[in-house]
Amino acid sequence: MLRDVATALAGNLGASMQELADEAGVGRTTLHRRFPNRQALTEAVARYALSETDRVMTACGLDDRPAPEVFERLAQEVLPLALAYALLWAEPPITEHGPLEAELELLDDRFERFAVRGQADGHLRADVPARWIVYSVGSQAMAVWWAVRAGFVGPREAERLFRLTTLDGLHAPAAPPA
């Protein structure tokens, strides 16, 4: 249910509890029983988004696999990651709850360590700050979410576009010929 509520909330941040319940395919009473107010719902959705982001990062081997392999896996997992990023950034108060903000910072730091490693290995651009890579990947994930949601691209095309845009933009340039 939480994923459905998260999807509904990401698609309509101003939706009422009734509208969210309808979108998620549950009754308003059920939604209110689990989340007594909008604040509780928003925090639960943010925790879901953070958990989903952590799950995707782990599944992609962010902490130990080479950058090209990680990005290939990220492309395959981009839609769940895209939903999470869209939720975390679409309504700033979601990330402004003390513990949630700290959890998001831990995920950003984790991805930054991956970026630094990828730069040192020569797989990722070294001429941009590692944190820029973090924000660029998150931005591309959000772009995927909105493009799919708006019907501009299909889910399969989104994976390809994410891979192409992210890797082409962040891949280390080839050394000039000698």
C-alpha cells in the first residue's frame, strides 16, 4: 500500500487524503487508520523513499562494484529510484524533518564515496566535484519519473534514456590521442 500511496503523492503533492486513498486503491478509513494525519503519511512516504533508495543502491553494488557496472544496474532499477527521488525532492518539507534529513545525507554521502571511487578508477569524470555526480544522477532519476508520468516516454525507453544521458554526461572523457 505504501508504494501506491507514494506514487499517488508524487503525482499530486496537494492531493487530499481521500484523493490519495482513491489513487492508491484503498479506503480513506484504511489510510487514516495507518496514518492519522498528513504529517504522519508524508513522513512514512519519505521513509519509504529513503529505504527504496538504499535498497536500489545496495542492489546495484554501489559500495564495491565498478562504476560502469553500477550505472548499468542503476539504469535497470531507475523507475523505483526515480519515484524515491521525485518524492524526496518534490515537496521540500519531506527532507526537512531532522532524522529524515540526516538519513538523506547519509545516502548522499554513500553515493559520493562511490563517485570518488569511480573518479579515482578513471570511470567517472574527474573534472567535476563528486557531489555534482550525486546531484546529477538524482536529477536524471527525477527527470525519468516525470517523463514517464507525463507520458513522454515509456518505462523501457526511460531506462535507455537514463543510461545514455547519465553515462555520456558523467563518463570520463577518453584520453586525447598521442
